[in-house]
Amino acid sequence: MPYPISGSHANVKRMMAERQKLSKKPGLGEAIRMAGMTFAGAHHRGIDDARNIARLLPYIVGEARLRR
């Protein structure tokens, strides 16, 4: 079966770990906690996961620093 996702994509877990100088890639829930936030919505519900990832964008692109 061919790979169903065409084009390029960004691995935001990898990007966040690199930009925040983390030794391992955090899961979404852990990343939200590390940023001092509370997870909004239900885990693994597509729209809620997407919204929470969007809230993490400043940390993913390196414009903000995690509290750890």
C-alpha cells in the first residue's frame, strides 16, 4: 500500500525537543504540562489535539522557553 500522506510534513515533537534542548521528545500531554498549561478538551480527539498543538507553537518554533 502506498504511503497515504503526500508532500512534506513537520515532526513537531522532534522540533520542540530540538528547540527546547530536551533529551527526549515529550508527548502532547507532557509538553502542555511543561509549558505550564492545562490540556484543553479530550486527549486523542483530533480537533482538541490540533488546538493544543497550536497553543504550543511558540515553544515548537523556539520563541518561548519551557518551565520544565
